[in-house]
Amino acid sequence: MSLFSLFCDIQNVYNVGNKINNIIAIVLMCIVVHRTVFFIIGMFTTRKFKASDKKYKYAILVAARNEEKVIGNLLDSINNQDYPKSKLYTFVVADNCTDRTLDIAESKGAFVYARKDEEHKTKGYALEYLVDKINRDFGIEEFDGYFIFDADNLLTEDYVSKMNDAFSEGCKIVTSYRNSKNFKDNWISASYGMHWIRSARVNHRARSVLHLATNIQGTGFLIANEVIKDGWHYTSLTEDRALTADAVLQGYEITYQDEAMFYDEQPTNLNVSLRQRLRWSRGHLEAFCEKGLRLFLSIFLGRMVSGKKWNNEKKNYNRFKDKFIEAIRYRFASFDTLVQLTPLAFINLVRWFVFSIIIFTIYSTVYGISNANLINSSLIQFFINPVMVNVNPGVFALIMSLVLSIWWKVTSRALSYIGNMFMAIYIFIMDRKRIGKIPFYKKIWFVLTWPMFDLIGVYTQYVAVFKKVGWEVVPHNSDVKISDLRS
């Protein structure tokens, strides 16, 4: 008798485990199908916006911590926008700076506020401080909308004009195309660059077309003043995820303007990248724990769980059909955002554990479970039958189940790795004009190494559960100007 059979009936364990595995497989398949549909839509189209004659008044917010090497170039790109200068105001919070960030920002015409608080270090706290100061000195409603940027960003000269086109069509939250100013430095920076482009093509484009809610990604986005009329309250490790979830719960679309492009500096050091990815993973888990339940309930209960209203303006639907369609859109956007927040790596981990139990029960009772039962699970048939051997129950069954479950995990990872390589090829083909010229040998290297980006993301999620994660500075040293990139 095997060790496992001392505690329960083997046949029942197999049946239950098989059902759990099939349920998880169905859930994951639904997620894959809905992502595939988004990908196909994003391949062919994105939302377009007409040029607007109306020019709104905007505040541009920049949180900077010892960014003297890059902030001047960002502010130059802002000052060189083709948008009316009287409609743009730039605000910088010099957050615990010990260099010349404050002086450089002031010399470029920005309104600068110095902040000293070593206890609360995240970008969210810096933005909270800056929004409070703007509200005190100007009033939140003085500006129609607020842009959020990092100090290392660079804007194309028509960036604000293109975003204004989307804002003029009633889009209250708009994100944009995130390019990389150091894409070809090494495989790490290239991986980040391809990650942001993949987000545009797989996430942003389709959701924008369908009037759903894509996800805000830290920088390069525009929000209406009503979103922060009561202040900025997103101070976690990944403030963008929490803001995205709250916007969806409030019923807002989060759209995407493909024609508005900015550049971002990517890490080139593996240790720096790992620290950042660990912070992202921890922040995503916190956002899921904080917002996940409300998003789940909103799928069934609608706006009953939306919380405090950002905008008291009531929408008047002329027809019942319009109200019904909006209810469907709201619920699907909640489901879609919940999927984006859900740590799928843990679901796959649970499935791997269940799969291991199923294998163990099979090997523990090779003669007790018929071939007919094995055929009932296509997954078991595919992964187990080719290497099925007769072993004695007990320790040998345990060893074989461990070996085969690891083999399945490695195989699935390999297939995922290959799939991401094809995605990299797709990105290089479709976005070749925006990426710019890269030597062919480098493209081959980047295609081969980019799947590591997702693997790192999976395993940093596991580590983030147990490791205490804090905010750390990501150094920015690139002296690239927007004129260098545009030429």
C-alpha cells in the first residue's frame, strides 16, 4: 500500500483531482481565448481620433528623485511641443533630491516643489504631495487634465496635441505608445522595449477599439481633473494598477492613443532589473488583494460596489438598449481588469500541484485505474501515456510522479518560450519603423533572449509573496535628446 493511500481512497483522489484540473484548464482556456481575440483585433486596427480645434488646459506632473542627468531633456521636449504654450503648465516635485534636479527644473520654466520625506519613498507619495500643492496654489479644476511622466521620459513634438484629440472626444483617461530611447543597448533594455510594444498591440489597441479599459502603465498617461479632485491616493509600489482598478470600478473607459508616442529609458543592469521586477510583482499582488474582490463583485452587482463617486454627473441613456449595452460593457471591463490583475502564475502552480497528485495516484494504482479512465483526461493522455511504465506503489510512484510533473512543467515552459520568440519576430516586423534600425545579429539575439522577461516575471511573483519589498531608485543616465531619436 502506498503512503498516499493510507489517508484516502486513491480512486476518489484521482477523480477529484482530474475534475479540479479540468476546471482550471477551462478557466485558463477562456482567458487564452479572450486574449487571442484581443490580439487579433490589435493586429489590424486601433482606435482613431479626429484632430481637435479645441485646446484644453493641462498640467504636466513629474516626480523626480536625483534626476539631474535626464530631467532637462524631458522639460525641453515639453517646451518644444506644438501645443499652445499658454495651455501647458509643468510641475516637478523634487523628491528628496541631493543633486541639481531642482535647479535644472526651475531653469527650464517648471513650477518646482521640494519634498523631504525619507520614510515614504514611493512615486505615489511624491505625486500625492505634488497634487496637494497644486490644489493649494491653483486649484485642481484650474486644469482640465493632468499628464503623468517620469523624469527620464521624452515626448515627440506632437504628443500633447495627439492626446488632446482623444481628450476632446470625451476620453477621461488616456494612455499612449511607450517607446524606448535605449532599445538596442543590450538584451535587457530590448526586452523591456518589446514588452511595452507588446502591451500596446496585445492589450491597448483592442480594448480601445471595444471601449473597454486597458491598463495604465506608470507613466505617459492623461487623466481628467475629476479623477483627482479629492487628491491623489495611490501610494503603493505599483500605483498604476490601483488607479486602473478604481477607474474601471467607477465606470471609466481607459483608452489608448496610438499616435501619441513618448520614449522611456530602460534598465540595462540585471540586478537593477530584478529589483524592479520584484517591486512590480509585489505591487501587483497587493493591488489584486486590495481591488480583486470588488472587481469580482462588480461583474455581478454592477456599480453597487464602485465606492465613492469621482464624478457626480449622471449619464442619461436615451434608450433601454444603450443602458443594457453599458451594463454589459461595465461588467466585462471589470472581468477583463480582474484577469489582468490576477496572478496567473499561482493558478498554474496550483494546476501543476494537482497534476502531480493525479500522476501519483495513477502510478500508485497502475492496475486499479483502467485505461478508459486515463483516456478521459486528454492532458494525462498526452503527457503520461508516452512514458507510462509499470512501477511499484509507494516511494517509486512518488519519484516517478515527481519526475513526470517536472517534465510537464519544463515542457510547458519550453513551448511558452518558443511562442514568445515568435511574438518578438512579430514585434520587429510590425513596429520596425518606430523601433528604428538595429543590426540583424542583434535582432536574432533579442528574439532568443526576450522570453526570459516573462520567465523572470513568473518567478519574481513567487519570491514577492515571501520577501519584503521596498521602493528603490532606478538609475537614469542616458543623455539622449528627443532630436537624437527623431533624426
